[in-house]
Amino acid sequence: MHLKIEYQLIIASVRCVLQLTVLAFVLKPLFEHENVVLLLALSTLMSIFGAMEVTFSKVKFAFQYSFLVVFAVLFVVNMSLSMFGTGIIMQVSPFYRVQHFIPTVNLALISNFHRSECCWEMPAQLSPSQ
């Protein structure tokens, strides 16, 4: 079988290794020190990247302050869900323990990221100009 995807697989493999290496350098100090400020900074950065992906790459319909709205919604919802999930559901004390909070923020962000992408696509499909 000659699918001619070798080049894409090599690029994807190298990119994966590089991303995981950078992620290890970012997460190591966070796990060692359990610093709340670093945890909040990483959660904010994850929300910024999620908002950028939704606003600039995934949707065809946008408005003037769409990035700020998407960022605010993703950040507030994800932080609320993560605090509730780790503090009440998983009964972690304090709720911002890094080994529990980071995966919870990540899962909430991915879930809400896909929901917000789908919701933004619907108005473009229902537009009367089409």
C-alpha cells in the first residue's frame, strides 16, 4: 500500500515530541512547587489558546469583540467547573492541587471548546443571506 502520507506522519511525530517536551518543561515547576499563581497563569493561557482557536480558526461567523467574549466565557466556565469538580466532586483539599486541577481544567476546556465551536457554526448556517 502506497498512501503517500509518510511526510505528514514524520512531521506529526516530530511535532508531537517537541510539544510534549515543551509541556514537560512547563509542568515540572508547577508540580514541584504547587504555586497557585503559576496554576492560574497556565489556566489562563490554556483559555487564551482555546479562544484563539475558536475565534480565528474554526468559525466562519464572528463579531467585533468575539475573541474577548469567547475567552471570558471559556475562562469563567472552565475555572468554575474545575473548582467545583476538584473541590466538591473529587473532594480534593485544597481544590487547586496541581495533579487534580490541571487535568480537570484541560477536560473542561476541551469539552467547552467543542461546544462553543458548534454553537458558533449554527448562526452562520441559519443566516437569511444564504
